[in-house]
Amino acid sequence: MAPLTYRLRFKGVILGNFTASEIAEKLRANEISLVHAVEQRGRWLTVRQFQQDTAEAFLTPPNQGGLLGRLAGKSSPPPPPSGSPPPPPGSTLVADSIESRVRQGYLWSGLSFLLPVAVGLPIWLLRDPLHIPTTAFKILLVIGTLLGATYSAWRTIQSAHSLQGEGLDDVGRSMQQLGIALAGASVCFWIFLVFINF
């Protein structure tokens, strides 16, 4: 009997059929991460969830679909184990929410350079109509820069903590460090520009 094979998915790309041992080997070789998704019994799980369910999957005998199904070489997928939750409504991929949170966290860290501009632009536009003195203008721009970069870092840290709750501590830690580093660099860059130009 041929070993069971599974498909891998990451960022919408589906890779060919792999056995559970090949998936474990790819994980050990850092070719895939715990954020990758594995198709098991018609639903997608993260590699971490797949590792937890693999032993149970091999213990469940496949449903052959009766004599006619065995003769035709067709078999229906085995039912999910009794303890496993169904996929969320409106989603065919359990790992989609984790992938989404990873993307969202890195997006927020990248926005740390744009949010200070978004906060500072209204201040810039109101400078002449409100006759804001130069010192007050600089202070307002610095406060806007701090608010924009801090908000971006805070949202990145939130995403990182939600990933750490899913068992993806290494991904969450690196995301958190990147978010804080980019926010700090953004603050230094924009404050430097404010004091050089005004």
C-alpha cells in the first residue's frame, strides 16, 4: 500500500505530494516553516497542527467507499477524527488566519515609515492657515512622528503576540523585533528631517 501523501501550501502556492516523513524532513532542513499549510482530509492545517494530528491520521484506517469503490480504485477521504474542530465558517483553510496574521504583522512593521507622514501631513497643511510658529510646528511634527511610529509598532507587537499564542514563537519574536527596529529607525529618520529642514 502506497504511503499517504499531502500537499503543502504557502502564500497561495501549492506544492506537490509529500509523505509525512518528507514534510518532517523539509521542516528540519528549514525548507518549510510552521506557517506552511498541509492539506489533510480535505482541510488545510498549519504544519504545527499537522504534526499533532499525524499520529492520529495514521491510526485511522482509510474509508474505501465499499466494494465498488475498491474495484474502481476510488476511495473517499476518511472522516475527520472526532476531537478535531470543523474548519471555520466561510473558510476552507484553517491556516489562512495564521498566514493572514503573519502578513498583517509585517505590513504594520513596514508602515512605520508611512504613518508618521500620514499624521504629519495635516499638520503641514494647517501650518500657514493657522500661523503656527516654527517651534510649535516642529514639536507637533515630532509628536506626530512618535504617534505614527508607536502605533505601527504596537500593531506589529499585537500580531506577534497572537502568533506566539499559536505556538509560532520564533516567527512572533522576529516580527516583534523587526517592528520595534523599524519604528525606531522611522522616528530617527523623520525627526532628523524635521530639524534639518525647519
